[in-house]
Amino acid sequence: MKRLISIILIVCSVNLSMAQIVDSQVIEKANAYLNHSWEATSDNIWEDVSCGGKTVNTPFWVTTGTCTSLPYCWGGNSTLSDFDNYLTQGKSAGDDNTSIGYGAEPGCSVGVDCSGFVSRCYGLTNHYSTSMLNANNQFGHYNNYNALKAGDFVNKPGSHTRLVTKINNNGTITVIESGSGTGNVGGDGLWRVFEWTYSVSELINDGYKPQYYKNMIQAEDVPENNECADASILESHSDCSFINGTVDNATESNISVPACDHLSEHPKDVWYRFTALKPSHSVRVLPNNVMNAVAVIYSGEDCQNLTELVCEGAINGDSGNELNLFYNQFNIGQDYWVRVYDYGNIDPTNGQFEICITHSDNNFEDILLNNVSVAPSTVKAGETIVLKAQQNYIGSQNNLPEIYLHYYLSKDCLLDTSDILLYNEEFSNINAYNASEAEETSILISDSTIGGAYYILFVADATNMVEENNEENNLACMQIQIVNKESVETYSFKDQVHIYPNPSSDWVYIKVDRNLIIDKASLLDMNGRVIKNIPKWELNKVNISDLHEGMYLLKLENTKHQTGIFKIVKKTK
């Protein structure tokens, strides 16, 4: 489904350094660095070679042939694949010279130092030094060692850091670290990624503080169907039998973003699997009023070979909208996958939903509506919006009358006599052989419409031509914002509002002329979805420190209900 939202042409980036990760994944990455096997040649062994403004020296233990564990590299932040690749280019396998310069990685040497290793274990692309690990707001501090868990770290700012992999029954702590190891084994040390066990008293006496990565979650908190390979089973019925689901604490998959989503960069998804019983099935997703759900159906032999079949999301509307995914070319007996996630780049914290899958019995008749959209989502009175929707037929009739689709303007998502009929001449020619048909029309919003929040209601089979088993899926709604014509043309917020600093990494301040009184403020993503409402006692400033890097919209409304929308940019510190 192609959505006509021009603003999506603006490229919005996500701050990859804020990605969630499970504690088991952190420890798995640490062990991968510890046990990595690689081949060294004479080209990878440097002895006091001047390069990159410093003298590079390969750790003593590296010899030609097969080596195990990543070597220590002063300033190093290599991924395992980058490390192997740079070795083929003749770079030094590590660098133990910590006295001259900060490091020449990856131009001269490759490997990881202590903080580069910890950063990579958390899946971070940026290299956070021990001082940054101590001060950056992505990382927290425990009051004592009793709270320390596997996957956390102990840190001595300005000196060294260690990743905790196990809290032992005798009270000792096992870590994996990248360092010299001279204090552990004496002599020439280790100069690589190695495993060691310390007592708490040793760590405290050496000045190490217990810390944690705020975006690491515990494996037991992750949904059971977090991975495609662990997809929960959906059983298809003739009537909808909802089961509960959640995307809270879900992690991202390596599956590409679906075609109907133009903003999400790394969706935190959960997965379901079902066996097709009929050529036609319908998947319903009913999110809570906070979640802005996206759902996708895939075919494929397994999770590594998925093909997107249909995608739908409440991407251009309000949160809590029900999704109906319909497809009529399933192969009976074949398995299919359903992916569900919360739209956008902010980790969900209230992502509960219900889901079911249905098929038609021989006597089952239904018209259902899906793939609805409105563009643009904010329109000036007197301008045009584009409405899209798809009507679908489930049943056995080969000859049906024209199935009409009506559009209404409403103040809520309920169809009643107070709603304004916008258009009633759209119809679909659908039947058992042609089960789906997409419709599109342009509607003029009357220039006398009073500005405010409205809903576009889509009503399938509006003239009741089919006697349906389920009438509940004939109505869909999408929220839009209508702006008074005069408020846009004669009242210029830009002349009376100053937003600064912009771009910003933490706070954006709102300064207005004394004749302008701001009554409401909200922060939106670039598709008009409300991210947060600003409390009335903070209408002069907005905290954006918890947002991902990218572009957002700040919507202001004065006491006369006139609105202004301003673009703001979140940057990294």
C-alpha cells in the first residue's frame, strides 16, 4: 500500500547507539570476542612501526598461523568482521603501545581496548571511553555490588573497564575484559580479550564501580515470540478468537522494514506462525489505545527466506486503531508468518494487543476493510485530502452487486447521525473470484470547517448489500487535524515564536511574544504521530534527550485554538 505522505521524503535517522539488547546477547558477544579464531601472517606482526602519528607494536603473543581471542589494541573498537578484513590488508593484529598517542586503529592496527570491547558487547557503534561510560546518560550506576547482574560492567573511569558475565555462588564475579593482564599474570601480561574472576573486595579496593547499560533487558522479560524462529502458533477459526500479545521488551530482527512503514528503522517485533486452511485468511490486530501497531504477513520456507505478502499499520493515524490484514492467495497446508511491532523509533513500554486469524466456512459471508490511509494528516480547511482503502470479500458468491464505500467526517470513531457524509459514490466490484479491490478518492474539506481534531470514517458495504456474519470489521477510522483557514493565512506563529537551540541534544526552549499565550504543546514524529504531550507547567521548554537522532515536529496551540507547527532536530551530544 503506497501512502501519499510527502513529508516522508525527509530522511530521518535513528540513533543506533540507543538500541535495546538482551543480557544473553551481551554475554554471547563477549564470548565471541574471547573465542574468536583468526589467521595471522607476518604482515600482521609489527614491531615499533611508525604509523598514524604513533609507534605501533603488535602484542608479543601473536604469531603467524591460527590465533584465538582478539588482541588488545589501544583505542581499538573493531567488530569481528572488520578485524578479519583488516588483517587481510596487512594491519597490525593489535597494539600494546599505550604510552604514545591514543591509538592508530583502524588505519594501522585493529583489535579492541577495554572500553571498545564493552561498547561492542552492548551493540554500540560508538566507542565509549571509560570516562564516557561513567558519565553518559545511557549508562547507570548501582549503589552497591549486590545489584550487579550478568551483562553489567564494572568501571574505573580513566583507567579500565570489565564486562560481568557471571555472579558466582561464592560471591566472586567472573568478567571478560580486554587489557594487558599484567596485574593478573605478571610478566609480559596477556594483551588480549581474556576471562578472569575477582572478589568484590578486589574490585572495590582497585576503584571499580558497578554500572549497567540502561538499554539492556533481562532475557526473562523478553516475549517468548521475540524471534521469528520462536514464533507463537496462531490457529485459524471461522470466528475471531483473540489471544493476548505484547511488544514490550521485544528486540529488533534482521528482517527488513516492511513496505508500508516509511519511518521505523529497527522495529522491535514479535512473531506468529499459522498454517493456511483456506485460500483466504484475515488477520486482525487490536492494539491498546497507546500502541500504533504495524502488522505484516510473510510467506517463505523459513525465517531466513521470507517474502512480504501484505502489510498494514496505523501509520498515518491515531494510536489504538485496529488492523485487518486480508490475503486470498494462500496455499492450503503451507506455513506463514505474522510480524507485529509498534511504529516508530521509540521503544514501546505499553505495547499490548490482541490478535486472531480467521477463515471462511462454506456458508460464511463477510466484507472487511483494511489498508486505510489519509494524506496529509494535517490539512487546512479548504484543501484536499486523499483517502485510500481496500474492500475485501470472504464468501462463495460469484455475482455480487456493487459494494459501496462511504466516507464521513466525525469527531470520534463512532458512526452516528452527527457525522458529515463526505462521499458516497465509491464502490468495489468484488466477489469470490475477485476478492479484493483498492479504492482511492480525493475529498475537499470545506473551508468553513472549524479547526480541530477529527476522524475520517471509512464504511465498507455502506448500503448493506451483503448479509454478513461479522459486521464489526466494516468501519475504520483515521485521525486528521484540520486547521482553520484564517489561522494559517492571517496568523503567523513564525513571527511570534522563537525555538532555540535548534538542533539540540537535550532541551529545546520556546520563547513567545508577550501578546501570544501558548495553551497546549505536543511533540510529533514526521508523520504526525503524537510522541509526547508537554505538561502545562513546562510550556516554555521541551525535553528531547530521550529521543532518537532525527527530525520532529513541535505543535503549539494558543488560547484562541490557533496552531503553529515547527520543525526541530535532535542531534547527538
